[in-house]
Amino acid sequence: MSFNRRFITGIALSLTAALVASGLTWRLAGPQWEARAQTRPPVPPTVLVSSPIVRDVVDWREFSGRFEPSAAVDIRARVTGHLESIAFEDGAIVQAGQLLFVIDPRPYRTALEQERAQRAGAEAQVELASLELRRAEQLVSSNAVSQAALDQRRQQKKAADAAHALAEAAVSRAEIELGFTEVRAPFAGRVSNRRVDTGALVANGAMLTTLVALDPVYFVFDISEQDLIAYQAAARSGDLPLLHGRRIPVQARGQSDKDWPLAGTVNFVDNRLEAGAGTIRARALLPNAEQRIIAGQFGRVRMPFSGSNAATMVPETALLTDQADRMVLTVAADGTVRSSKVDLGARQADGMRIVRSGVGPQDRVVVSGLLRARPGQKVTAKPAEGEPRAAAIAASTGD
């Protein structure tokens, strides 16, 4: 037992001496290692770069707006009476001329019969006045009737004709009022809910329901003064139709659409800019046969601002935001990072973005490693493999 204790104690003393010696060595060598670490230059971060691509595209510009019905009316009563029946379901789709409401027609049918009777009496007076006039014209030549009597017969004939015309007008008015007892849809569309119930007494002008057209629809949007000037310049060069020519092709989509499912044309542009907003109102006509658009919802529309031309593009993931400006990072030949303010065009379906100015095809744009690069900093630039867009998207998760 005493031998084991002496053996363990010796091992412990040897380990303690070794640790003390190594600590002294580290303290003596520490300043040298620190000095070497301070003199060693930092390693530049690595970023992936790619040159912008150039391909033929159409410069589309997007605008926000609202879908509106191409026709909308308030269906109102045009005669007074008790509502006899309602011939539609609330919110149903109706066709042009379809019966919607029936107001009790009996009083108006009776009034029409009275007016027709008055017209028959006026017709009889016209016949009598005509006979007396012809008789007087035959007798005046033999001096059997005086000229004064003939003049009197002529005046009676004119009075009878006027009374007949008045009776005809009264019959027409009564027929119109009788027709107003049947309220029909002026065009195809969707009705709202009924505002009155069967049996209610409705007055002339009372609201019954509303009707909006479903196909086609309008898209109303505002164009800024800068965009207006740009479009007019393109139109003068012959690449685009005139702004007021109503032949400008557009594409539209709802808020939930990923692509542009609606295609139509601009059919109205206002005649002046709004003084306060500096915009001009425009309207596009769009088909809506599938009824995917509901009047009143918001959406976006895009219209071409150029013909097919060569455009410079960078991946959407390469863009940075500096307050109100958009910018990209480029790497110079000596590896220095520079920031470039860019003027952007429309987004493309494949993740690219048109750049109107700020970079060129010869620049090396940082598409991955944006968080590791700062303007004025040195970096190690490596080319992104394959398509710039694909490389940027694939590497964006590692920033």
C-alpha cells in the first residue's frame, strides 16, 4: 500500500511540473503569436459574380388600379303601385330583357282602355268634321253655303285632328306606363338583392335592386406624367400606337394571380392631367367570360412602353435597397466592391429584372454573398456557374 501511494504521488508531481512548464512557455510565446496574427492580412471574403445578360424583350410597365363593371345601373320603379311578384333570385345572373319585377298592372290596363275609348271618340269627330268640310266645299261653288261657313268647317276639321292627336298621345302614354309595370333587365349581368318585398307599395323612382355587367370589365388606373412622356416618345418613334388611338394592348391580373391571365386594350385616356396628383386617368377593356374578376377588386395592369428590343437584365436577388433607390454591387478588376444606382424596368417571369441604366454587360455583378461585401472592400470574385438567375437563387440562401 505504501508503494502504491508513493507511485501515485510521483505521477501527480510530474504532471504538475509539466503543466507549469507549458504555461511558462505559452506566456513567453504568446506575444509572438499575437504579433504574427496582427501582421497577417485579413482574407478577402468570397462572392459570386455574373455579368448581366442581354436579350430581346418588350419593356412593360405596371400600374395599380381597380376593376370596375363596364355597365352598372340602379333598377328603379317607373310607376307607382303594389309590387305583385319578383322573378329572380338574389344575386342571380340575368339576361338582357329578363323579367325582374311585376307591379300590379290592373290600374294601368284600365287607364289604357279609357284612353283608347277617348281616341275612338276623337276619330269619330274627325270623320264628321271631314264630311261636313267636303259638303261645304261642294256647296260653296253654287253659293248655297257662304264662305264664312266654309271657313268654320275648316276650323272644325283642324280642331278634330288636334283632339285626335291628343288622344293618340294619351294612348301611347298609357301603353308606356302599362309596360313599366314589368321591370326588365336592361343588359346581361348579376343583380344584387331585392330592396322591397312582394306586396309593398312602391313609388315612382323607388330603388328595387342594382345590376352590374360581368363581361367585359373595365380596369381603371392612373399613369404618371413621367410614364406618359415616355410612352408618347415611344409612340412618336413608331414602335407603339398613339395613346388616344384605343389600340394599346394591355395585360391584367388580380391580386392573387401569378401570371397575366387577362388581355385587352386601352379604350379611354382622359383629356388632361390631374393638377394635384400629376397623373392621367386611363381605362382598359378586358374580357371576363370566366367571371374570375369581381367588380371593385384591386389588381395590376401592364402595358408596353417599347417594341421588342435588347434589354440588360440582372437577377432579382442581386438588387439592394437604399432608402428610395435601388442598387447593385459590382466588383472591379482589382477586386474592389462598388455600388451602382440602377433604374429598373419590369420584372420577368424567370426571376430577372430589366435594368435601364446603371450597369452594362461588361460589369461583374455580385449575385451571391451580398452580406459579406461592402462598397470599397476587397473581395475574391468567383464566377457563378450556369445561368446567372439560377446561380443567384441557388446561392441566396447562404448569404
